[in-house]
Amino acid sequence: MERENLLAALARAVAPSGCETEAARTILKSIAGLFDEAWTDGAGNLIVRLSSGKSRGKERLMLAAHMDEVGFMIKSIDAEGKARIALLGNLDTRVLSGRRIAMTSGVRGVVCAKPIHAQSGEERSKPTPADKLYIELGAKDRAQAETLVQIGDYGTLEPKFTPLAGGFYAGKALGGRSMCVLLCELLEKLHGMDKDKLAADELFFVFSAKREIARAQFAIETAAFTIRPDRAVLFDAAPAADFGDAPETARGASLGAGAVIAPADAGTLYDRALFAQAVSMAKARGLRYQHPASAALPGGEGKTVHKTASGIRTLSVGIPTRNLHSGAEIIQRSDYEAVLSLACALVVAP
Amino acid sequence: MQTKELLAALCGKMSVVGFESYDEKALSALIDPYLDEHEYDAAGNHIFIRRCGKPEAKRLFLDAHYDEVGLMVKGITKEGYLRVCGQGGVDARILPAAEVVVYGRERLPGIVLTKPRELMTGDESGRLTPVTELLIDTGLTKEEAEKAAPIGTPVGFEPVYTELAGGFFAGKGFDNKCSAAAVILAVSQLEMSALECDLYVSLSAREEVGHRAVSTAAFRIRPDAALVLDVTFGYAPEGKKPGDSEMQGGPAVSISAILDKALTDFVVETAEIEKIPVQTVVEATGTGTHADELVYAAGGIPTALIGIPIWFMHTANEILNLEDVEHTARLIAAVIRRRYGRGVDGKE
């Protein structure tokens, strides 16, 4: 991976939903000089425009990856100086106990829970319930704790990036952030290229905000509304449980099996023509790709994008990710390369 | 060396139960400057000796168990994932998605796999995966893993230390190597020529699986008295228990019928005389530490127990306060000076 340093920097950025500043800054710094225009919209999406310099009917293509990550917000501080948290997104509460955390301010803490000597036999066989967890900052009381964190401050699990053997990477928020790296790398590749070769007159790279806290509606809607692209391709993590004795239908994506090209997920039936185009491009180039057997992969931003304004033809491409939302997500370099090759094929005219 | 640096260097060593000699050279390099001799005995105890130079000197046994809870590879799946068993009572609730270090042919990072909620079925989300069902992903294939991390390879928590506010310090292995650090700090403060005793510092083995090794060291050394140092449970909001010690309350001296009353009283009095913060905790009939073994070892050894309060024992992020470690070191040194000092009041 050419941009391994950027992946490491983004894994270490503390930028949960609603407070994506550090990720946005890191992304912008890495793509300086590679685009025509960049701005942050009212919902927090970072939008980067690259023009072909011509206006052949002004066809617009939007490529998106979300730059936020699951995390938490300080909800209360008690008299003993312990902070309690509200989760931002689907952060897996089973992994919280005992983990180091970082606030966007740089303050560090540890998620503590009932220690082993006080746990009953039944408690020892269950994950710690979220309401029994608290953050230890080292403060002796509320007043001292309030000098370290304030109600409403944002934090995430410990910033972390660890290359494993066999071309795997482990780290915080790697699934989603690797797709941000992919968009940056794509911009770099397009920079030296003849702009006539672009598959659209204008390309918009959207690093979206608040994806992880979305319920009915995703924040990317405002970017899609402003850009009104003819086509949108969304890059995101695809959950993988490709280990142990999980049944075939509950294993999700598999690492090493290439780009996840989804015909549909729980929220979206993707555009048939774009889906067919992506599959034929992958085949023609000998790229590894997969359609996980799970009946309903969780719905992503496509759910909102495909019905924004008068409707947008949308495709979703994923990178298989183990330990999703755990602070120690695992991806494989070969899958990243497969998604990148597919993305290149999609943005360059045949 | 600063307390923090000593703690990180000592507690950061891999000493998963049964593997206490893994990093012996580095341990020697760290401790030898403070002590005169180092022996590694047949039961796995590291004994460091500092002599006063006088013949027939008394022998004080300073015990701090050196082993730590961890995991051990017990199988490799066809995909190359490691299966493990617990070595000592690891808190399994902190293991999902934990980063660990596999101490095989080389040090390898590994990640405990956990299923994403999105792909869970039935009541999986309410169930904690038992240690023996966990899978550790190192990225290696089965063939590679069999070479790099064969069955029997120890697996430990990452040696990462985090400074919190107020002198609190978080990381792995404080149980019980923070006590070893306190002993070393104490010994480094002592002028041996002013003492009439030899110090036997035992960084003892295999405490976490049932106090298996320490009595052999005592049997060989035949000490006149023993001070046992071990961590104790700091009072925390979730799971408060009567008898928990206070963080930043100073060393916690155990009052127990199984311990030597005179020596225990001597320790508490010394703290009062020297104005060292001290607290007492009652463990009426037994302490669950090496002290319970030493009182009946080698014909009986007068033994007292001093605890360092910590939070969140047996996890990758145990938490202590640096002051408590320093006060414990001062107390150990003061007890030794007052009990064995030449011509000092209170000397036997």
C-alpha cells in the first residue's frame, strides 16, 4: 500500500461522529494541490471537486467514504471523578472494558469496570453491561475531573495502527478510514493523468461525516443534494466474521477474497447497471471480488444517497473488515488493492 | 531511575506464569546494579541477594511474586488462528478485540477476534466468549504459525503504559511487578554497611496458579523474617467490597491472624514514626498471598504483608498511583533500617 503512512495517521486520528476535524485536516493535508476546489458543507462533509476542464454535458460522478468513526461522548461526571459515556454509533460494548481511550483534546483514560474479585460467577460469563463501565482519568473528584474533560467532549478507543504478518493491518477505524485513503490515492493517480480520460466531467470526492450515528438519515445527504451527481459510488467497510464456526450465511465478507460488490443491502437495492458494470470491470481486469452470502448486510449511506433529490444511481463497494467497530479492526492489503483497482476502472473512461 | 521508568521497564517484561525466565538477561541488566548476586532456582524463583558483609548476618526475605496472568497457545486452527488457554485468572471480559503479544520465535502482534454485532445470531451478544474459545489472528497461515508460535507459546498483554492525571499510571503487569519495583527502590535507598542483615529479594514464580514456588526459596534460604509485598484491591465505584484499600492511601498493611503480629505491629509503628502514609486492611483468617505460605514454610517464618492498592487487577490496564509505590518503598526501607540497623533503636 503506497499510502500506508496516511492509513496509520488516519487510524490514529481521534475523530468520532460529530467531531471529524482531525481526520478532515489529515486528509486535506495529504491531497494538497491535487484538486480544483474543496469545502466543508453545513453537515460536516468534506467535499473535494476535480474537474476535467471541459463541460461535456456536465456529467458528475460522486465518490464517497466516511471519515468519522464510532466513539463516545462524556455524558456525566460523578462525585468520585469518574466519567460516564454515551456511545456514538455501533461501538461494540463487549470490547470496551479495560481499553485505553483518547479524547480529542489528547487526554487519556482507561475504561474500567467491576474488577474480577468482585464479579459473581454469572457476571464472569457475560460481557460487562455498558451502564457499568466508567472512564478512569486519574481525577480524585468531580472538580478535578472537570479540568480534564467536560460534559459533551468527544473521544474514541486508543489511537492504534499495527501491521500484522501476511499483509494484514490492525487498528482503530481501519475499515472506514482505509476507504478515505483510497480516495486520496485515487486523487493522486488522477493528478498526473490526462483529464480527458476521466469518466465524468466533474468528479466529487466526499469524505462524509456522522455516518456512524445515522439512524433514518445519513449526513451525506446534504453533499449528494448539493452535488446532484449522475452516479455515486460509496466505499465503506464490509463486516467480516470469516472465522470460527459461524454458518455460511452469517460470516459476512471474507478477507483476502477481494472487493465486496453488493447488489443490495438492508437499506438499498443498488443500481443494476452500475452493479453489472462493476462486476464486468472486475472480471475483465482479473480483480478479486465477492458477494457475501449474508442475506442482509447492514445498510450504509446508499440508503440515503440513492433517493436524494430526484434520485441518484448508486453503487456500494466494500473492503472486508474483521472486528468491525472494536478499535482493533483488521483489513488485508490485497483487498484494498482490489478495491482501488476497481475504483480506478470506474473513474477512467474505457 | 524514576519510579515510572522502573515500573514500565520491570512490569513491561513478559513473565506470564510458567515463563518467569523468559527475559532473564534483561531482568538481570535491570536489577543487578542494585543487588550483589542473582540466582534462578529450580522452581522458577529469581533470587537477588544484597549482603551487609558481616558473618552470620540475619537473613530477611523480601518476596514479590514476579509472574503475571496471561495466555498460552494450545492449538492452531486450519486458518492459522491461535487457540489459547488462560495462565492464571485473566479477566476474560477485557479480551474481545484486545491486542496481545505472541512471544514465539519472534514477538508477533495478535488481535483477539470478535464477531461484529451486525453478524451475530440468536443471543450471541449477551454471551462472553470463554478464553478457551477465543481465536487470535496474527496474519500467519497454519504452517507459518506452527513454526512461529508452536503450542506452548506464551501470549501476553502489550507493554503499553499510560500516564493519567494525578500520578495515576495504567498498564499491564502491576500485579505484582509494581511490588518488585518498590522493593528495588527500597534496596537502592539502603546503606548496607549500616545494617546487620543480608537481604534476599525473591521475585517469586507461579503465584497466580496457586502459590506453587515460593516455599522452595524459603526452604533453601531459611530467613529470620519475611516481608511479603503484593498488590491489593483499591476501592472503586463498581464492585466496592468491605476491606478494599484506598488508592493514594499509602501501603496497605494486612492485619491477619495468620501473620506474625509482632512484625505486623512493627511495620505499622515504623510508618507512624517515619510519618509515612499507611493504611491497614483486615484479612482475618488468610491473605490469599505468598504470606500464607511463608508463615508455615521451612519451620515457620515470622511474616508481615504490605500491599500496594491497584485498580482493575488482572487486566491489560491495571492502574496504580505512583505515590503509593514510592511510599511503599520508603516503608520497606524504614522497616529494614529500624529492625536491622546498627545501634538503632528498636534493633533486635
